Amino acid sequence: EIVMTQSPDTLSVSPGERAILSCRTSQTIYNNLAWYQQKPGQAPRLLLYGASTRATGVPARFSGSGFGTEFTLTISSLQSEDFALYHCQQYEGWPRTFGQGTKVEIK
Amino acid sequence: EVLLVESGGGLVQPGESLRLSCSASGFTFSSSTMHWVRQAPGKGLKYISGITGDGGTTHYTDSVQGRFTISRDNSKNTLYLQMSSLRVEDTAVYYCVIRHTIGYYEHWGQGSLVTVSS
């Protein structure tokens, strides 16, 4: 099983600032990585796939990078609606696995 | 519009059974591989089971193998998860998801809460 490790567990950021979230995998997944956003009481929402391709309707302030085992999600200028829980997921190996999540909170 | 609506969750005792349903609309259900993903309270997401569009191939994670059964009725556009021998650690919100052909989860249901407690 591919182990996914996200860091940090919690990120405190002021509105308007940039947030950088990290996701590391235990073996290479090439670019088979997705990012999801989850707000309290809601289902996750697909943000990015292929490590860097934004899903339909996702604002341009969300960007992704990385290949192999190290990946990054950047939110360029945090808006109030961006404070949420973020998950990374690999779809290279079986079973599909997720990171433990990074909570982005208001500083 | 793609819509996935789970139902069937609730409170059960350890060892009991429960069947979740996921009603789908807005896409070609019979052509879509569907998965179940769960999230225990305060925890991360975990894939537990998947089924191909024709129902011919199923897959389970080790923790539910032999206890859970995934199935589908393409005539009713409905996905099922039959859960038996439930354990306290199965307590979670269960989401049905559409697996994109590439592998990521494009659409999620709103989730159904299953609580296993004595």
C-alpha cells in the first residue's frame, strides 16, 4: 500500500496570504495525484488531478505541482471560503490511498 | 447535473448488518466504475470497495474483505454496499463516488453516517 503523508497537519494563515500544503508518497506515483477540499459537514470536492490540472470551476488561485513522490498544493491568496480541510490522494497503486489531511485555518 | 444520494445509514450494534444505497443520476451509470470511500469521525478518507460498470469486477480493502459486499443495479441506477458483522471501527460517513477513467474521484455523494455502538 502506498502511504501518503501530508504536512503540516494544521496551517494557520491570514486571509490574502499564500498557503503551501505538502503531500509525500512512500513510492513513486508519477503524477497520479489528486487534491480535494472538504468543508465541515460536506463531502470532499475535487480540486486538482494529474498533480496540477484544475477541475472544472476551480479558481486559478489553486495550483499544484510535483512528480514522483513530492507534491505541493498552493493557494495563492486565501479567501474566506478556502479555510477547509485538504486531502491528497494517489491513484497509481491499489488500494487508492489518501493523506491524513491538512486543515487550513484562519490565523 | 451529476447527483449521488446515499441512504440507509444509521445506528446498529456490533455484529449487525446494514445496507447502504446510492442513487445516481445525471450521467451514464452503467458505464461508470463506482467506489465507496469512508471517513471515520475526525479522521481521513479511506477507500473500501469498488465495482466496474457492468458489475463484473469488484474489489475490497483488506479491512472489509469477507464482511462487505458491493453490488449495483444498473436498471435502477443504484449502487449498494451490504455490510455484515459490523464493528465499532466501521463507524464512519460512507461516500459513494464516481471513479474517473484516469482514477481520481470526480463526483461525491453527500455521505451516509453509519454508527456501530452497543
